[in-house]
Amino acid sequence: MMSANSFSDNRKRDMAHQGGSAVRFFGEQRAITGRRLPLLALSILMYFLYDVFGTVMAIQRERAAATPDALLAAQTFPLRGAQIVSSWMGLRSSGMIIALTGALLLGIQGFSYLNRAQTVDFYESRPERRGVRFRNIVINSVLIYAVPSMIGLFLSFFLALINGCAAGWLLAEMLIAWCLQSAMFLAMYAMSTTASLLTGTTVTAVLMNAFFFGIEALIRLTVYYYRYAFYATFDAGGDSEVFSTFFTLPPWHYANGLTASQIYDVPAAAYDWSAVQSGVPAALPGLFANLLIFCLGVIAAFFIHRARKAEFAGMAVTYRGVAVFVKFTAGTMFSLVGGLFVSWIFGRGSSGELSAAILTILVTVAVGCMLLEAVFAFNVRQAFYRFWQAPVIAVIALAILFVYRTDAFGYDRWIPGEESVESAWLLNDQNDSSWYDENGNWTTRRSYVEKNMALTDVEDLRTLARIAQAEQVRFEHRNRYLLPEDQTDADTSERFGWDVTLGWRLKNNKTVSRHMRIPESIDSALMDRIIGTKEYTDGYYVLSKSAEEIRQRAARNYAGSRAELSVSTEHGEIAGDGRLADGFYTVYRQDLAAHYDFSLASGEAPVGVVMLRSAGPGPYYGYTYPLFACYTATIGYLSENDLWNGGFLSPEELDSVQVSYSGYVNEAQSEDWVGTYVTKRFTDREEIREIFAASVPTTFESVWRRRRTLENTRADSMGTWDVQVCFQQTAQPDITGAAEAEPLTTTTQREFLRDRVPDFVKEMTAE
């Protein structure tokens, strides 16, 4: 019996065939759309809510957040409003989530009629070629997405226009974003259609889509965590958001991975024609990548659709080869994930860790194979069908485990050949700090170094890599696999060192980075040749921007925004006009070229820091520059402009010194350790001088400072010393009159030098 909907579709198709090709095409589209009205309604609703309602809310929120000054608000709102619409509808839009979700639904539903024998027979009886039917369904799916999304885009721009915050660059950016989003939709739709055509039921179509869109991300994530778990020199990268980086849909992964580094670094406050022009080349690789996925996916889906047999309706997976591929891939990945998870639970390096991981892999493979066979056959009794494949999958998974566990391919020993390196960058991970740049955009020291540092002394870098990678492997293996402590002499081993990341830019346009550990016994001359270069300082310090340029950029969007140059030493902080920063950059570059090297950075403490930062309205930014005592040109420039209040404190300036000890004490040299926290203030002038001579300031740390020279523990204790030097500034009266005035004091931090802690200080832990 023919259903009413099928009869209606049949009648519409017969009427369409009586007209010309255009009439016939639109008749076919009208008939197909009639069966997909819920998806069309959902598409219209979602784009109305996001594009139209969302734009209105974004503009109104910007109006509500505008400055109380009506004149200033009227001057800044057109640009600020355009920028907020840009963040909602432009290259950083979240509207692609709607497009990707719609592509998934349309891909599953479009050919779902093939999953029922009744509907298959009906459509196969029609005087219509399979290729024509395939084309019409694909075009209909694209139209259900494209028409509502394009209407929503122009309505959004129209709302921006009538609110006075539209601009030519905004429309251009919205169109570019729509093209990129459409390419992602096409790629997602083609993959979803291919996955759905490989199955014979709606349930297994959903599962196959989950496999298609999740397996690649699972592979990437598994490789990432296996490298992280077993490779001592693996560099986890600068992005801490592992989930968002790896566990993403392929269309989004390839488009975002190719464009995010260029597009998302541009904040809303900086968007204009120049930003859009830079966004076009940034968007093109992702656009072409997704169009390629779409073309390959549609071609594959077309041939699968044409070769599909009517008896496939109701089958879980239509081709046995596909089932075997799914079984081997999913079984291997899930068993590896399970093995690594159990390995972490037992603790890497523990006696039962490896055996527990192996057992987990074997059990996971066996259970997974049985479940998949039961699903493929829709019969639990078939769970043991082709069970011989389970041992094969287990062998593959165990082989992968041992490849990572034994570093069979020499990951931790790899150093590029000198002839293959274009340049390199080096970052001390102790200073992988974050800050806000002049646009108010959050960034990290690593991201800046990756873009701006280009070291070309490849021979010395390879020498450093050999030493530092070997030290990292030794250090990690001692900690990870719990080697006996007596295998390492505690007095001569490298207990101290610098964790660094070395990135190689290769001539084949690849960048490879390794995490390693530079021992404190490293040859200073070698490090001087690397650190004491203009290539290093230019890539480490943000010195290329003009303070006036920064101020003008901020003032364009925020009236009253300005730059401020401040100097901080142990004597306090002095703030000055940011326009002095240009002169400061000149003399600071001179001092870097004349004095900065590894010997200076590792052997001396900075006397203070200079900071260029924002003041007033607008995005916050701040750049910090350490000052060493030998930077005479810089200190002279600061003194000339009343920005220097002296370097280190002298003992005569001190009001008191407070020493604290926190940790465990074992005076009897027994197995019993006693937790303790002791603090004592010293005011005797002679004791202050002795403490001062035995310690060094750490208020302003150098990233390459040697830790071996500092005393953190006692031989009979496990804990740390904390030295605070206090000096009196002013007296503040007690406004209640109930007590005497208490002096205001400023405190700075110092640490004791190794083997220099005075005896009268040590005695405080025994009191």
C-alpha cells in the first residue's frame, strides 16, 4: 500500500515532468522539501534566533555598556557597534555550530528512505535515474541551509545599518565568514551522507556518523597522550585547551586549524578594513580544505548510492569491508585508551603498571569485538562471530604500546640535520607567562617567541639539544620509572636546571618542537653564543612597537586611552609618561647588545623592572623589561627623566629583617620528622648586615637565574627559607587615637646563598 505522502510526492513529480527542465527541477525540489519541512522550519528558526535576534541583543548590550558621556558615546558607538556585530557574525562567529548541526541532520535524513524496503521499492519504480535523485537531494539539502543563512546574514547587516554601526568592511567580513561557514557545511554534509549510505538503519547511520566524525579526533588525541605519557621530550604545545584542540569535527578542525592563528589573534577592538584584508588569505586554506573534503565526499557518496542494492535496507552495515575497518580501528583505539588510563591509575613506573595496561588492552579488545559483531548482526548470539580477529587487533594495540614505551623510533633522540634547519626558537618555560598586548588580546610569551625569534646558529643549537635532550631523558626516567636513588649521586646529579622548549623551523616548512632540560653545569660559553645574540633578544622582548603607535591605536576606539611607563625597584615604583617609552626602547636595545648574555642573566639578579602599560579606558596591556645594574645607558635615561629611585637596598636603609622557615625538622637524625613553621624578626644592625651579605634579592627574578647557588634546605630538614627585608617609609597615625602610630613598611624578598646561612639564623629552628 502506498502512503499518502508518497502519493503526494508521486503526483507532484508527474506534474513536474510535464513541464520544461526548470519547471521539473523546481517541482522536484518542492516535492523533496515537502518531506523535510521540520528540518526547513528548524533551519529558519535557528538562523532567525542567531542572526536576527542575536544581532539585536549584541547591539543593545553594546549601547547599555557605552560610556555615560553622551557625546563620547555617539562618537565611538558606530565603530564599537560594528566591532560587536563583527564578533557575532564575522570570522569569529559561532554560527558555524548551527551549520554543522544542520549538515549532520540533513545528511542522515536525506537518504533515510533507503533504510525501508517499502520506500526503496517505491522510489526504484519511478522513471527517474538514481543519479538525478541523488543530485536533487544534495541540492535540496544545500538550499535548506543556504537560503535561511543568507537571508539571516543580510537581515543582520540591515539591523546594523539602521542602528548606525554598519561599515563596508563589516559586510565584507560577514560574507567571507559565510563562505567559510558554507564550506564547512558542505564538508560536513558530504561526510555525513557517505556515512549514512554505508548503513541500512537510522540507528546505525547515527552510530556510523559518530564513528566518521569522532575516530580521527580520537586517533589524534590518543597519539597526543601516548607521546605525553612515554616520550620524555614531548612538547605539549602552547595551547592548554587540549580538548578543543584535538577533539573537534574534521571540517572544523581543518578550517580552524589553518586559520585560527591568524584570524583569532585579531581582537574586536582592532577590526577594520586591514583586519578583513588579512583575514581573506587566512581563510582561504580552510575554505579550500573543506571544499576538497566536500568534493571527495560527494563523489564517494554518489558511487555508493549508485551501487547500493535494495536488499541492503535494514542491514546494520552494508559492506563487510566497512564493518571490518570499523572493528579494527575502533577496537585498537579504545583498547589503547583503556590501557593508558589504567596505566595512569597504577602510576607510571610502578611494578604493576605495564601488566595492568596489557591486561586492560586484552579485555577491551575482546569485549569490544563481541559488542561490535552483535551490533553488526543485530543478534547477541553472533557476538563470537569472527572472534579470531580479536587477537589480531590485540597484537596491533600491544605493538603500538611497546613502540611508545620503548621509544622504538627514537623520538627522544631526534635532532634535525644542520642542512635541514631554517631557524629555531628557544623558550625558558619558567617564563612562559601570559599578558595582554596593545589590542587587549590575551597572549603568551611562547606565542610571541614562536613568531618572532629566529636563531640561526644551528651548530650550537644542535650541541645544546644533544646535551639537554639526554638530560631530560635521564631526569624523566629517574622520576617516572622510579630508579633507585643510589643510582644517582645526589651531590653531583643535575638536581637543578632549566626546563626549556626548543623549536626547529625546517626548510620543508614544518616546525618541530621538543621539551628538554638544560643542566646548570652547561657550558656558559655555549649558552652565551645562543642567548647573547640580537636574534634572541629581538625574539624575546617586545621592542618593535612604538608607544605612540600603541596609544593612537587605543585612542581610536577609546578616547582618553594612554600609555604609561613605570619603573619598579626595591625602593618602590615611579610612574611616568608613556611617550618616554620610545627613548627607553633606544637605550634598552643598546644595553641588550652591549651586556646581555647567559652569564649575566644566570649570575646576577635584576635591580628592577620597567613596564610599559595602558592607563585610562580601553584594553589593558603591559610589557615588562628587567634591568640589570650594568645597563648604564638605560639607568641614565631613566635618571634624566626622574624615573630612577636607586637600585638595590643597602643594609643601612633597613628597618628590620624577617626570616621564616617552613618545613620539617629532624634534629635527632631519626625516622621521625617534625613539621614546623618558625619566623623571627631581626633588628640588630650587625645581624642585619650579616643576613644581607649572606642573601641575594629575588624580588625581580631573571629567568635564567641559577638555583644551585641558593640555599633552600638544611641537611637535617626538608623545607624552605623565606627572607623578607623591611624598611620604613612613613608613619601613619592611628585615626582612632587608641594606639600609637604604626610605621608603614615595604617588604622585598631575598634568598640565602648556599652554605651561607648564618648560624644564629639556623638556631631559630631549634628554639
